[in-house]
Amino acid sequence: MRSSGRRGGSRGTPGGGAPRKSIFSEVALLVVVTVATVGWTLTATVPAVVDIGLATGLTGAPGSLTVLECHDSRSGRSSRQMCTGRFVYDVTGEEVAVGAFSWAEPGSVYPARITAGRDRAGFWGMKGVLGALFNFFLGLVFVTMTGMLLRLRFFRGFTLVVIFAVEFAGVAVGIVARAFL
């Protein structure tokens, strides 16, 4: 009996192991995962950076924010709470209608700072910083998951456990700050 020169019994798989993925499917997976992660991370962390700047007093003008109303905004299968309010500058007393943070309570008055564009106000102080960390750390969770999917060496073993512990602690602190502070 003649041997066909192949090892193993399956076609196209050297050594008879599981079939290899095509280079196209690996590249497609890489592109999809990277685009999704970058998109989510940017939408989660960029507003958080603005909120942290307002909360720490590095940006914006001081004043107070009265939250007027909040409503759910639906987009496809997702829903997000949107709030509007009235910001009053401390120095001039001028009132400006702004978008408020989505985790505010209607009718409440908060110390806040307003962006230079006068379109958004954020909590001032520790509650603002801790609340903004929720979005920031949530974005980092997605970066870590992408690193795992891409099988990057850094995202393995004990390092991965430490990274996830820090990220989930940051998310938990943000949730507690939004709910109870």
C-alpha cells in the first residue's frame, strides 16, 4: 500500500491536528475586535477625562447645577438616561441651559463646573472624580479583553488577575459614588 506522504488522517492539516484558521479570518477577527474596542473605549473614556477635569477644577468655571429633568433616550436595543439642567455661574450669576450628568437626580442642586463650550456641566469635587472613574475603568476593561482575545503576552496569568482586579475595583467605586455620594 502506498503512502500519500501526509501525516495524520485529515486534509490540509499538517500533523493531523485541528484545521487551521485562514489568515483572512484571523485578520478579520483582529480588525473587528480592535475597532469595537477602540470605539467603545473612546466613547467611555473621553467623556470621563472631561468629567475628571471638571471635577478636579482643572477646567471649567465654577457654579451650581440644578437638574431639571431626566429622560430615557433609546437607540436600537440600548437605552441611556439623558438629563438637562440649569447652570448658574458663581461669579456672574448668569444662567445657562446645559446637559447634566446622567446619574443626577431631577430637582437636586449640585456644586458643578461648566465646560468652556458652555454645553455640559459636571460634578465638582470627589463625587465627580469617583463617578467619572466608572466610565474610565469600564473602557480599560474592554482594552484588557481585547488584549486577551489577541493573545498578547502581557494579558496572561497573574498579570491578568491583577489588571482585572484593579479595573473592577474602579468600576465598583464609580458605581458606589454615583449611587450613594
